[in-house]
Amino acid sequence: MNPPRNIRIQGIPDSVPEAIAAVCRSRFSVAVDKLLDETGIEDIKVTVGTGLEKDSSQNGQNSIQKKSDRDLSPEERAKRYEAQKPLFTFEQLVIPEKVIEDLLLAVDLIRLESKVFDEWGLRKIEPFPRTALNFHGKPGTGKTLAAHAIASKINRPILVASYAQIESMYHGEGPKNVEAIFLAAEQQNALLFIDEADSLLSKRLTNVTQGSEQAINSMRSQLLICLERFRGVVMFSTNLVENYDKAFETRVRNINFPMPDEICRREIWKRHLVEELPTPDVSLEKLAQVEDVCGRDIKNAVIDAAMRAARQGKEEVLLSELLESINSIKKARVNVTPKSRPLTPEEKEEAEKKIKEALAKKKQEATS
């Protein structure tokens, strides 16, 4: 049992009858005592009244006047999200030429917005012009780097948000956070980049029975509303585009980031094998021949091989060590890849194309 506390209650006017004042003091003492027991707070100062001014001597934990997060307005929530300077430039992108062209087209659309919608009057039919891109592809293929690169190209800061930043343990908070993120991007004239977008934009749940499912549906609905009203540049990124809601697919321009081909792999290896790194027998051609690896795999392989060589007291990193590292990373990645992963739209298209070619060839052989 906790020892009795010395709780002082002051300021009850003399005009209040003592019988009423005594009851109030007793009830207030019990309430405060319970608060201290259940929270572990050792000392607290409580002020009751109207039109109270903030007491600068109270910290955020003890002040009952601190505004609850759940009561924050969209403008107040937006202040939590701060854009940053892009980390990469457009020149750092190593991706297929077709993807480069798609990204440059997006840059041109952003640059020409004022001419098309203001000078040419198209704002009458589209009050909220926006550039909305959806980057999809396997992990490590350059989606995040591309978002930073475009922000750098159009000379804007980038506001990066993920599902973890938007989600809330409190029902109804997620949609408010979604609204605040879009508002923050508009206020800061920033490119908005939403990573892990499939968590927010996958197919909406039906037969909803739990509060958590209702919250997810609410966030998705709010994001679609914000996207319609947003005047700016927003980019989404996902590894699971096949999970997207159809209502979202029609609102964005989709850009697929494939695994790098041999030409791209050679350039990626070249950029990661920096001048200071001693690699006497390096062969970019042999390294580039290792298939089904992405830029992230190559970066990790260079670091892994260098660390292993340094730990063993070597003064150089050999080609064989780089090949061993990249093959080990590739093998480990393949081992954790689910065999039942759904095909992406591009993979489905390629599979259908090969099937049609095989059937046509078989038919031709049968008739010849």
C-alpha cells in the first residue's frame, strides 16, 4: 500500500459553503491519488479554470493542458512532416532507356503544367492537375532512387512517407495522417513519395467485421480523396503492384522498374567499384554476366567483398571475391523468395507471349 500523499488543494473561493468545498476537496484528492498510483507520476500540478494561460514551468508529461494528438487539426498534423533535399540526382540513375524516357516525360509534364492548365485554360476541366506516378518492380531496382532523382531534376524537396508513418494505433487517426501528409507536401511545394504503397492501396476489404479492417478501408478511401484534390507531384512505390485496387490504377501513370540487363549491370558495377578500392584483376564484363541481380545486390556485394578482404588482412579485392559475394547474395535472395508469388502484369504479358509463340510454332510444325 502506498504511503499517504500530501495533496494540497487551494483556491476554492470563501463564498463556497464549507460543506460543498470539503466534498470537492475529498473527491479531487481521491482522483489525483488514483492518477499518481496508476501512472507512476511522483509530482503533479493541476490547475482548474477557464481561459488558462500555459504554465511554462510544467513539462509536456505533467501538463493537462497539452493538446491531445487526436485533437490536432490537419494543419497542425502537417507540421510533423518535413521535406528534405533529394539524396540522388537524375544522372545517378542506371535503368533501361525506356524507363528513363518515361521518367523524363513525367518531368516534362510537371514543367509544362502552368502552360497547359493556366495559359491554355485546361484548369476549367481539371481544377486539381497533378502528376501521379506509380513505380513498381522488384526490390532494389531503383524506385526510391528515381523519386529522389526526379525531385532533384525539378528542383523541389522530397517528402518521404511510408505506411508505418501513416498508420495509427487509434481508430480514425490514419485518415487524418493521410490528409496531413498531402497537405504538408502542398505547403512545402515538395514531391510526395509514398513507399510501401501496396499496404495502403491494395484491394479494399469486404465483409468488414473488425475495427482494424474498417480503419484500413478508411485510410484507402481518404488517400483516393486526397489524390483527387492534390495539386502537386506524388509518387508511389510498391513491390506488389498486383495487389492494387482498380480504383487506384486508373488514377496514376504506372512505370515498371525491371531487373537491370547486362548493359545496366556493367554500368552499376563500374559506379560502385570506386577508384580508391584496390581491384587489380577486375573484369566488368565477367561481373555483368551474373544475371538476376539488382543495383542493391551489387552495392552489397562490393561492400561484402571489401569487408571480407580487409578482415583477412588483404590489401586488395580480387575478382573471385566479388563474384563469390554476388553469387552468395543472389543465392540467399532466391532462397527467401516465395515460390507462389503472383506474377506482375509485365510477367503475365511475357508468359502469354511465349505461350502464343510456342503454340504457333507447334501448329506450323504440324501443318508442314
